Amino acid sequence: MPSCSPDCCLLRPGEIIKIFSEDGMGKVVEIPADMTARDLCQFLVYKNHCVDDNSWALVEHHPALGLERCLEDHELVVQVQTSMTSESKFLFRKNYAKYEFFKNPLNFFPEQMVAWCQEANGTIPPSQLLQNFLNSSSCPEIQGYLYVKEMGRKSWKKLYVFLRRSGLYFSTKGTSKEPRHLQLLADLDDSNVFTVITGRKLHNAPTDFEFCIKPNKVRNEVKELRMLCAEDEQSRTCWMTAFRLFKYGILLYQNYKIPQQRKTLLSHFSAPVRSVSENSLVAMDFSGRIGRVIDNPVEAQSAAMEEGHAWRKRSQRMNILGSPSPLHPSSLSGVIHRTQLWFHGRISREESHKMIHQQGRVDGMFLLRDSQSNPKAFVLTLCHHQKIKHFQILPCEEDGQMFLSLDDGATKFTDLIQLVEFYTLNRGVLPCKLKHPCTTVAL
């Protein structure tokens, strides 16, 4: 797949696309008709000087239907736009979970939900599990109960459903999979699978874990959508992931491998890396004789941490020497975290849940925010095993000095940057280490 150069949109005439960030702001770009979703994301990363960690995605969003999905990297953006209404739009956001199933397949495919044409002897190893899904000659299937909304009606039925390469079927007789008992619910070829984000409100869904198979020809007709509901998040993720694997097969694996292959090549997008929330800041390394721009996302995050430490030390040294300082160390500790990608200020608990759900719900995804119940405290919101947990960070005093702690003072930190750095390296009392900062985009 050819790489898009930063100026490719200027070289070839194309279509006008409007893309929105999560703050509601939009940007209009002209792109060639053959531009893929991956190349458009790379273009936006370059133009907006975001950290390129291969986790950015283009989201197809239908507010009237309450649907959204991440475009696959190989999809042509202009072609997708032709099936969208004037109310529909593209969103540019993080999605850490796009290829997570290649790394941890057993977390995505519970043993009781996966069946084969011929019963396997013993447990199938993870590598073989994925190969069976990617190999078009094999015939795995996903099976289990789903709530199915009757077309054109408000009622739901609980049915035993099978997802195969040939389509989605339900059994008319219990859990029987005999051909005479199977009826087609939806075709895979000319459809896409969407997350339903307003299921209970808009469709009277029986659970919060609704998804939908939308034919490409359908633009705004709810009655043409195949609405489905799972019992829990893991089941919904399994059904939706299997749909993608059956529909695209080896192409998904090739999409997953491309960023790793590109790491060995010189990229056209090695632009100054800066925080998407602080557009005036550029990650640079001044440790040598001359400064250099940092284009490695891990190194950029480390540089941001180091800058926080350096800022703290400079301020403390100035105060020791008696020089005037605009920030006392105690007040400094209360503001330096605001330059970090993972800090989101006074967002609510519900807003933090929404952000983590939108960006993938992978282990170690986190954000920090102000506490709504205690004005002196903060909250760490962390995702583990697709569940979102909250840990309160409280101030504590020792020998006249104020610290922050989330384990009742057993481990103390002078500021939030120190705390995040510690739990990035050590699990401590948390269920997992901090791995993926939940960030927002300013286009």
C-alpha cells in the first residue's frame, strides 16, 4: 500500500471532506479520490503535529441513527462518504483497540463462543485461532444468544445466533445448527458493523451492549438496520471483531503489519511532534550540542516528563536562592500536570467513561481529572479487562510538606507527573500499569 506524502492532497484534485475533532471543531480538507483512511489519518497527524503512535482512526458517525464505527485502514474515504447523509460526519480520534485482537486473541474470543466445522481436539493455541479466522478455506463460527430487534418494530427477541463467513443466521429450533433450522439475518459482503451509542434511548435496547449491521445502501432508514444486543461488553466485542475478520480476512492482518514495516523506512511524516492539547509545545531533545525534534511517541512522552521534572527543580532552586518566583513549589505542583496529554481537568465521571469507551477500552488506558467531590483531590480513571475503575488521589502531609497519594500515603508523590511516571513503571496497588494515555484532538 503506497504511503501518502504530506502534500499529496495538493498534487491531485479530489473531493472535499470535513473532519471533526471531539471538541466539535471541524476542518475542511481536499483529498484525492483514492486516499485511504490510514493515509488521511497520517495526513492529519502531520498537519496537526500530533504524536504518531499508529493509534489514530477515522470514525464514521451517524448522529440521527446513533451509530459509529472506525473505518478500516484500507477503506477509501471518498467512497465511504457517498453512503453518508448530510448529518453524518467523520471524527478523528484515538482507537487503541483497533488491532488488539492480534495481540491477545484469547481475550476477544471466549472458548464457549467459538465453534468449528469439525470439532477440534483440545484447546486451540492463540496463533492457530487467528490463522483459522484469516484463512478463507477454514470455517470457524461464532455462536451464542443475542437479542435481535424485529425489523420495523420495537420488540426484541432472544435468539441463538451463528456468525459465519456466509452471513449471520439464527436457529428456529433452540440451538440447532442444522441447515433446515437456520434463517439468514444479515449478509456480510455489502454491510458494515457499527457500535450503537444511544441504544437504550433510541431503540429501547434490553442492555447497554448494542451493535448493528448496516447495509451500505441504507442511509437514514432505521427500519432497514439489523439491531443486535449482547449480554456484556466482551460478547459484543467478540461478535463485532469476528464480523471484521470474516469480512476482510487477511487484509486486516496486512493493515496491522504495515506500521511495523514502515518503522524500518524513512517516513515522510517525521514532523515536529507536539501535544495535541498544547499546540505551542514541541517535543525536543536538547541534551546534545544541538536540539532535535523527537518523533518517537514513547520518547516524546518521556521528554514531557523530564521537562516537568526540570521545571520543578528550577523553581525549587530559585526559591532556595531567595530569587523571586512566580510559583511557589506547592502551587507549582498543582499546575504542571495541566500540560500533560493525560490530564482532562473538570470532566465528569460519565465523560471519562465515554472517552475511554470511544478510544478502545484496552488494558492500561487511563486519564486523570479533577475530583468532583473533593476540590483538593484528583481521580485516576483506568481501564482493565474492559472495565473502567476510578482511584482517588488525595493530598497528604508529612513533616510540613504536602504530597499526593492514591494508596493512603504508603506511596507519596510531589505532583501528578511523578505519580503517573511511577505507575507507568510499577503496578503498585493498581490492577495494571498505566500504558495508554486517553487524549483529545484539537484540529
